[in-house]
Amino acid sequence: MHALLEISGLRKAYEGSGRRTEAIRDLTFSVDAGELVCLVGPSGCGKTTLLKCVGGLLAPTGGDVLLDGRRVGGPPPGMAFVFQEYGRSLFPWMRVGENVELPLRQKKLSKPRRRELVSDALESVGLADAAKAYPWQLSGGMQQRVAIARALAYEPEVLLMDEPFAAVDAQTRADLEDLVRGLWQQRGITILFVTHDIDEAVYLGERVLILSASPTVVQEQLKIDLPGERDQLHTRAAPRFTELRTHVYEQIQAAKREARPGGAG
């Protein structure tokens, strides 16, 4: 294993109305190739800001983000992003297959190759027969599957996921968690997954990074020593799962109590 994604001394501050607001103070961590890492922290601690900096969507105030040794100065070709608001990330006037194909048009790929990637991605998320449907004809969970398929079709080295299941119901969320973990195991993609749900972080991740309150630093890096094969019923009922989620919860509560004055929400 080698560090595919390296974040070093990352800082982000916002200037406005004569005031400087520090969102991220000093974040340093790495993600190995093929690893699934979850990020959790107190509400408003800057998880989304961090992910946007990592994905090149937001310029940091300081520090570095390296993808396979190359500095990220804008959205790199080796990354794909899955956002929380699938309704805004999919174009309602385009069919599902067209939505999935859209990012591929930036690549110099033949039309047959693009069709092959779209078909494979939709099949991987259980939507092989939905290519000709419009997003608005699908449920929320199915729309988020389309967004995941679009990211998969791009064949990224790193998949960034920003609270992708926050807007769906509990049962759909469980199904999508299992989908992501299954895709990660099958395809060996490196995933950095932001969530506010502690149980989700422990269930999905091989490692959980616990962030402090804003201005944010990494408070703890926790290895999740659960079996590789997980399921919603038995894994969540296991004593070790309870111990891990309790520890993460305690750390986040401690971060809230120790919140420094002058931080950003």
C-alpha cells in the first residue's frame, strides 16, 4: 500500500466584511490506495470545505493536497465527486444514460467505449434497465445510484463522497451503504467518505478520521477492526461495533466541549 492521497498542513480561511474566519486550521492525513476512509466531526466543523479543497473545487489558504504525488490545483482527472444533493447534480432534462455519460465527453473516448462504461456503471448500481428513464421518474435512492454510477463510469482513482445518503430514508440508506462497500471491494477504488452519521462511518470505514470543532484539525485516526465482510444486521449488533461507535461519539462530544472561540461554523 502507498499513500495515494496526501493532505499536508491544509488551511482554509474566509475573508469578508473586514473579518477573517478560520474554517480549517491545520489538517494533515493520508489515504492509502484502495482504502475506504470516513470523516466525521461536530456539525459545522468544515467537513464539506475539506472535501472541496481535496477535490480541487476550493482553493485552500495554505498547505498541500497531493494525488499520487501530484499537487491538486483544480479538479484532477483522477477524482470523482458524489454530492449530497442528487436532485441538483443530475440534469432532469437528460435521460439517466446521458447523465452518466456526461463527464466522459471530456475524455477522448470513442462512442462505443463511452456506452460500454455507462452500461457497466449502471449495472453495477442495479439500474441496468434505467438508462432511458429521466431522473425525475426515479425515487431518491435510485437517483443517488445514478450519481454514483456517473462517478464510477469516470473510472476515478479516488472517489469523494459528501454525505451522499443524508437525504434518503433509513432503509434506502442501509441499501446504499452496502452498495458502496460492495463496489469498493469489487473495484478497489480509494474512497474518502464524509458523513455526520457516526454509525455509518463505523459501518463503512476501514479507518475513521475524527475531526475537531472548527477551526478544524484531526483529533484522532481510528482503525476500524471489524471483519471485512459486513452486513446491516450482524455487524451493527456486534459488541465491537458498539464499542467503536461509542468511542467516536465520545470523541465528538469532547470536541464540542473543547471548541475554541473564534472558529467558523
